[in-house]
Amino acid sequence: MAGPRRFESALLRVKNLEESVKFYTKVMGLSEVMRDRNGIVYLACGLDEHPDMAIVEGGTGMDCFTMRVDTEKELEAYRAKLAERNVATDAGEDKEPNQKKWIRFKLPSSYVIEIAVIAERDYPRSQEPFIRSRPAHAPIDADHINYLAPDAKAELDFLNKVLGYAITDVKMTEKQDPNQWVWTGVRAGEYHHDIGLQPTWGDRESKLHHIAWTFTNMEHMTAMIDRVSQEGIMLELGPGRQPIGNISAYFWEPGGNRFELSTDMPMIPSGARTRYFWKREVFSWGGEFPKSFIKGS
Ligand SMILES: [Fe+2]
């Protein structure tokens, strides 16, 4: 069975719903596409028809994230595989805009993952965006999520063996023991990673580390960084090139979650072996991690 396809969206908690909607739409250039009766607001980058983020008021962090499969047959295959392992699933239809059937279940980290069949064209098309008024600096798409899990080994095992994600890169500790790692990225297809995973540091709670957004190139990313800085928001880290290949910059958005802006993510051929590496510097270009960077939301 093929793994699920790319990361689609995440449901985040934000401190103040209307302030966040204002920031995401007026500053980041996302578009509000729907509000539901549970107070959830769905936002989209607008090149394709599916929302890239949903938000709800109350706290910070992530409630749930969505991965996509192409067919109902694939969805059923997941449901059967999860039932074999006694993993309880919820199932339904049409919960979000442009979504068909979905199943939801808990990961070992206790985060809820949703696997969904999306009712839309297959890929973003710049020449005929779903939302024509989207500004040029808006991200192309939701890129990936990165979270912290207390038992990161069990989480990785589940993502790999049950859900079929390939393990792309493992960043080890300075001891360079493959069983002791500080970060790993897993991929559904050829995109370097759809999920980044880290062990929690001295905390038994799973936490969101960041949500990432895709940009066409450095110039596109610079336009967003300029726009965000005009609102008085400073970058926490970057921009710089990661040892895994992409260029990224991070900041804390007003809702209380960390966002990454990302471009130039490498494509990894299927079947490529997992790469184990260690590097002291945060970026291949140098620099150190700020202390705040181990914190999640
Ligand atoms: Fe990331």
C-alpha cells in the first residue's frame, strides 16, 4: 500500500480568533474560505481549492493534521490496516470545504491525524488560481508540519511501519549513535519531508514545533519576510539553508504558534536510503540555535 500523499492542512489553536484571521489574511495573504458552526475558520493559500490551515480560538498548538490520499479504496485500506492493529477510527464525509471521505485516529503522540480524499484538482496552478485575488507574496501551499513527541521512537515507528512514510533524514546527537536522534523527517512521496519529528525535551506533552509554508524562491520568501516585519514581527531564526537542503526562516505569529517559511526543498527518489548525520550548526551557512527554538506551542 502506498503511503498517504502530501501534507494538506492542520487545525491550530490561536489566542484570539479575529486577530489571527486578520493577520493571516491582511499580512500573509491567505484567504478565508469558510467558518463552521464549531467556530473553526478555514484558510487557504488559494492556488488550489483545499484549505491549508484551520484555526479555532483557545490556547495555542495543534489539534489535528490532515494528509491526503487519492482514492476511497486507499482510505479503506488504511481503515482495515488500523482495525487490524486495534486503532479506533472515526469516519465521515464532507467535513471541510472540498473534502470527500475522511478517517481520523490518534497517533502514539496523542495527536489526531486525519487521512482524507480531497475533492479537487491534483495540483496548484498559478495561471488559474482558485482565489484570483490572492496577493503575489502569499505562500504557494502548506508545506509540512513539525512536532515534538515524548516517545518519538514509537511515533516514528508508527509513521513508518503503519502509515507507510519513508524516513528521509535522521539528525543524530553529537555521539552519532543512530538510536539517539534530535530530529527526523519522513516523506509520503518524493518531497523531502511532510512531517518533521523531534523528541520533547524534559516535557511529557506532545507539542507543535512549527507549521511550514512553501515559497517559490528566496525572492518570494523575502517579500513575505518584509511584509511580516512591517507589522513589527521579528524573525526568530534564519533565513538560512538547512543541512537537509531547504532554505527557511522562522517567526512566532500573533496567534501563538511558530511558522516556517520554506523554499528549495530537495526531492528524494523513492527507495533512497535514510541518511544519518550530525551537525552542530543550525544552518549549513553557520549560526547557532536560539534557546527559544526548543520550545513548542
Ligand atoms: Fe520545518
